Amino acid sequence: MLVDLPGGWSPLLGRLAWSQIPYANPILAPLFVAVVIGAIIVLGLITYYGKWTYLWKEWLTTVDHKKLGVMYIIIGLVMLFRGFIDGLMIRTQQVWAVGPHSSGVFGSLHGYLTPFHFGQVYSAHGLIMILLAATPLLVGFMNIIVPIQIGARDMAYPYLNALGLWITAAAAALIMISLFVGDFAHNGWFEYAPIFEMQYSPGVGVDYWIWTLQLVALGTTLGGINILATIIKMRAPGMSWGKLPIFVWASLSANVIALTSFPALQVALGLVAADRYLGAHFFTAGMGGNLMLYTNLFWIWGHPEVYFVILPAFGMMSEIFPTFSEKPLFGYITMVLASMAIAGVSWLVWLHHFFTMGAGPYVNTAFSVATMLVGIPTGVKVFNWAFTMYRGRLTFNAAMLWAIGALFLLLIGGMTGMMLAIPAINYMVHNSVFVVAHFHSMLLVIVYAIFGSVLYWFPKVFGFKLDEFWAKTMFWLFSAGTALVFVPMYMLGFMGMTRRLEYVFNTGWQPYLDVMEFGIVVYTLSVLAFFILLYVSVRDHAKNRVGADAWGTSRSLEWMTHSPVPFYNFAVLPHINERDEVAWRRQHGIDNVRPEHYEDIHMPNNTGVAIILGGLTFVLGFALTWRIWWLCIVSLLAIIVLMIVRSFRGDPGYIITGAELQRMEEEAYRREAQIADSHHSHPVSGGVVGNAMAYQRNDSSK
Amino acid sequence: MSSHASTVDPKKAELWDTHHHSHDVISTRTLGYFLYLLSDGMLFATLFAAYGVLSYQHSYFGGPTPAEFVKPWYTFAQTIALFLSVLAYGFGMNALKHKNKSGLINGMLAAFVLGVVFLVLDIHDMSHLYSMGITLASSGGMSAFMVLTQVHATHIFFGLIWILVMMAQVMTKGFTEETVGRLLTLRMFWHLQAVIWVFVYIFVYLWGYIS
């Protein structure tokens, strides 16, 4: 091609060679052995129990939005764990490599990670946490909840939904394989021009970074289109825009951002690829390139992306607070307007990521003011949540604790964000760990909302509640870890510690780094608590079974259908009369009214095409990374041919007859009646508490 | 604000969807495709922004600039070919309204041939530039010029494949809900590429020629 490759290249394997496998690395080689053994055990167990057919038929080829959502969440949790391990490694290196007398092992002068390896770890940590943990987790929840909340049987495009999942899975696989084959990018998760150019980063790390991100962007764009079209077109009769559940509004605003911003990322990455693969000069230091063009293009996507991940989290909090305050959400209209305002302002603030570019006082002032504007709609949201809880009948279960924790973190992160919005302050703390602590506070808002949602919606998806004791244990450990890691980090930022130090020169910072290391150990305990939580909950699931309305105080439509949700969601689609339809029906005692007769419904067939296309996009990404041109052409052609073949075949779908539906529904009702008998009656209390209107709980003993 | 005023009488309220309304497949698909085209528009907007930043005198680094090699009449011929292609597709869609299969096929065939003319002119232009030693590696400005125009040409290329596929589908399957929906989305795609070409022609070719 047009660029001179350092190192070897062969037509058959491209840049791939045995020397690219880091079998001599004392960290990666044992990890690789562990992964291989783990994989053999898992695959062996699946074979031993004969679950391959089940896995293929029920999960890998499914187009059911709930199963796809669950798989999104599994990918997100696995990647969250991987990103957490990266964080643990970063903290351990920084607590170890302090001062010139600190020891070094594994070929590192100080600490245990060489600078090149450390660079890969923090780059992978950032990319994974934002794009392969937070994003799939949120997309997963939107996938599961949005169609049920609007009273639809599936997404607008079920097959496209499966395709989006498998492309995201391909991206996750690509970044995971970079651990064992070649290197990952070492220049930070958002990279810098011109260090990502071929002459400064000759390895495949940046190429892995390009194609991983490109695949995530593609998958998220497809998912965004799907969710938008679903919300616009698939709402149940009677559900006008004013009756839309608030999480649906949050998803809508988030996906407007996704749809419009991800193309900017795709172009930015495409131009980097043009530089690295074709010898173009978009971002080179000479030859007429423009370095800051890259930074601008990246953050034109990057900042809207931040709100793309925070808005669904706000939506989740807006569902949890009313349910456990037994009050309708305070200020529904203002909440909707605030979400839309945040989505709009998200486009006007990207330059605050690099005030130090030197664009001059007028440009910096404009972006500073625009950034501070974000505080207005966000403040509206915070007050709305506070007023929702005000004089409500609060239940402090684990889901509620996570939501309240998110609220406190939002205050801390938001206030430091306002500080950073002032260019005069920003120049002082630019690229310090103060900034790192700020955006971790914000991203932890999302993590808190996600864990709250896992607890809140788990019974809806699986039919039983998670264990409260271990969920609360996990919450307190996690919160202690958050405080222990990030309070010292804010302080170190003020003391001038810059980010991404693989060697900390100032021994005076050792005590703070020690506290942070202790904090990450506490975080590790919370991860253990999460595993125990899953184990205990699955072990005791028979005791914790729930009916349709798992919490007894739920408000929106997903709590009307059975738990776990049947694959057709609603046997008969509900007609929507009120904003909080379930709470309204419960209040008026008509929540047990069943449909009189069942009609035939039409459902889409499963398809194996989506997972095959996902596999092919992985092959394409891998071939592009290693410049195996024949494989690029073969996989691209295979993708095109497969898409054309599928378009000829189409999907006629299948029919579930009304009689069949009635049989399944009656069985579900019988199961629910058994659960209600086995539990004692729900607590009952009055309808009006203080001055706040509170809908009555459903008293199943009547 | 603490409670939402109830306006529906629960005793008479309609609780289930008894009218058995079904979703309009074609309108759902065209909406989704329209959303995709919005993202495609954003993609070109970003490329235009990059071109704007990289079209200063210093962006060409003393190398060739569009003013030296752009031939406005040549690209005008491309413009006419692409517009006539969209027009032919429009005639084909008019035939669809009258359930006239051969009229549709003829329109699409004409659209295909004119699209191929556009693409051949583009490839000829690029190979001519290559023979003069002008590539996207010449300078930052030429990188922006080449990538913007060739990303558009790539869209045309995939549009042409799509036209062929749709001709085959109409001939084998006739006018089904699926094929008609796809004909409509293809029309949106084809039209948008012509609209984007207007911007490419004006801001890249004409502006490059005069500056």
C-alpha cells in the first residue's frame, strides 16, 4: 500500500507473526493460560450438559429484544470486570512506583508495568469502561425495558437489533484478543494527533483501537435507529407523547444524540485510518495536516457521547425514585424538557475538553458559558428527584440506595464540572487527576444507576428478586471504595499530579496513593459481594419469586405483564389511559382485569444470519488490524453476499394462535396465584401521607 | 405537581387494544431508513467540516491545489448523469404507482446505467489525477479532497449494487410489501446522494476551481 510498514509483512498473514504473541510477558502469558483453561471448562460443561442446541436456538439466533438485552448486559458486565481489573492494575502500579528508590520487577524500572504496557492498560481501561461496559449495559436496559414500557411486542426491527448486538460483541472480542495477539493502543483512550500516526506508533495497537471503536460506533448507531423508530412507531394505543414513561423519554433523547454524534466519530476514525493505511495527511505534523482537527472531530462526538451514557442513567433514576417513594415523579414535563435540553446543549460544549488549545478568550468564553448551561437542566432533574422523595413513603432497599448514591455522586461530579467549565480553573488543573476524579464521579453516576436498575428490573426479566443483604453489602463496599479512591484523587489533582503517570516522582503523594490502593481493595471486595449476590440469589430463587408487579408500588407498563416477561410481552396489548398506567389501574382496583379473549399474534422468526454477520465483522476488523488484505476482501464480500441473500429470503414470521396464547396466559396466571399464596400479604397503608398523594399498594390478601 | 390529574373514568375505560391495529410495515421501515440517512448526512457534514479546515493555502503544502486540476465542465457532466439517474428512478417509481412492472424495471435500468456513467467518469478523473502524481498522500488538502469525493463515490457504488439487487427482486417477487418498502428506501438513498453531490460540486469542485 501507500505507507511503508515497519517490520515484516507477508501476503498470507499480513503483519501477523509468532513474535507478535507475548508469550514471554510474565503477566499476559499466565493470563492466557488461565483464559484457555477457563474456556475449555466452559465449553466442556456446555457439551457435557448438551446445551449447544439450547444455546443456539434460544440465545445465539434469537431476535427477542429481552434476550438480546440480557446478552448486551452480560457483555457489559464482563467488560466492566475487565475494565475494573485494568483500574486495579493502574492503582497498583501508581502506589508501587513512587520515588526513585521504589523497586521494579518484570523488566520495569519502577513498579511492575513497563511504560508501554502501562499505556496500553490505561488506554484499554478508558475505552472499555465507556464504550464496551457503560454503553452495552445501557443499550441492554433500553432494549429490554423500552418496548415493554410502551406496550410493544418487540423492537421495530428485531433482526437489526440482533445485528447490533453481534457487532458490539465483535468489538468486545476484538479488544479482548488484543491482549494476546499484538498490542493495544498506548496513547490514551481518545488518542492524540500526531502520536497515533504510523511513524510514532508503528505497532498494531492504534489499528486495534480504530476498528474496535468503529465496530462499537456501527453497532450503537444501528441500535439507536432501532430504539428511536420503536418509540415513534410502536407505542400501544392510547400512549400519547405525554403518557410516555420517563425512561422512554430518556432513551429517546439519548438515542437522538447517538444517531447524530456517532457518525462524527466514524469519520474521525476513518480519517485516522486513511492516514495510517493510505498515507493521507489529515492529522500529520507536516504536509498540510491539522493536529487539532482530530481533537475537535473526536470531541464533537465525545461530549455528546458523555450525555448519551448519562441520560439513560437519569431515566433509570427517574423510574426508581417514584417506585420507592410511592409518589408519581415530580415535574414530569420539566424532566422531559431537561432531557431534551441536555441532548441539545451536548452539541455546544465539546471544546471544554481542550480549553488549552489556545482558541482565544472569545471561543473559550462561549464554550465555558455553554458548559455551565448544562447545569440548569441537570439541576432541574436533581430538584425533581428530591421533590419526588420529599414527603414520600420511602423504602430504602438496595435499588433505592444505589439511586440515592448516584444522586450524591452527581452533585459532586456536577459541582467539579462547573469548576472545570471555568477556563481560568481549567488551565490550572488541565490533564491533572482532578479531571480524572471529576469524570469518574460522573461515570460512576451511571454505574450506580445501572446497579440500581439491575436490582430494580431483575425480577421483571427473571421472575425473582436479588438478595437484599448481599446487594446492600455490595452497595456499601462499593461506596466506601468510591470515597477512598476518588477523594484522595481530587486532592492529588489540586496538588498537581498529572494523569497517566507510570512513575510518580513525588514521594509526598505516597499516603494518598496508599489510601487509593486501599480503596481499590474495597472495590474488589464489592466485586466479590456481587458474585456472592448472584450465587445466593440464584440458589434461593424459589423463595424470592415475584408476580407481575414485583415491588407492589410500581408505576409503568412493564409491571403489568408477567414476571418473567413472556416472549410475546403482552398477550393482548393494553390500551393506555394514564401516564402511570399500572399505578392508575391499581389505584382504581382494575389492575386484575384480564382481557376477555385472545387473538392471533404475529412474531418474527429467529435467524442465524445476525451472529454470522457479527462473526464476519470481527474477522474483517482483525484482518484490517493486521493488514491481511485477502481476508479483508473475503470477509467484506461474504458480508455483502450474506446480506443480499437474506434480503431475498426475507422473514415471513410465524403466528401464535389465540388458543395457544390463552393456554400460556392461564398457566402464567396460575403460577402467579401460587406465588401470591406462598407470600404473606403485602404491607398495606393509607392512600394519603402528609400532603403528598400516594397511590395505594396492591393488597393481594383481599 | 405531585399527582397527575386523572381524566379517564376507570369504570368505563378501555383497558385492552380491541381494535387489533397493526403496524404499517412500510412506514416503519421508511422512518428507520430516514433516521439512518440523517446519520449519513452527519457523516458528510463532518467530512465537509474536515475539508473546510484543510482547504487553506497552507493545507496543500506547496503541492497541487484543486484550482490547478479541476475541470468544472467535466464534473458538470457527472452532475447531469447523476441527476438524470435520479430522474429516471423517479419515472420508475411513477410506474410503480400504476403497478407497471416493466416501466419500473426500465426506469431502474436507466438509473443504473446513468449511475455507472457517473462512476466511470469519477474513476477516470481519479486515475487521471493519479497519472499526474496527485494522490491523497500529496498533502492534507488533497487528502480531504480525495476522501470527501471518494466517500461519495463509494455511496454511489453501493447504491448501484442495491439497484441491481432490487431489479432482481422485483422481477422474481413482484410488488410485495418488502420489495416496495425497499424501493422507497432506495429512492430516498439515491436522492440524498444526488443532494450531497450538489454540495460536493459547489463547495469542492467549483469553489476549489475559483480559489
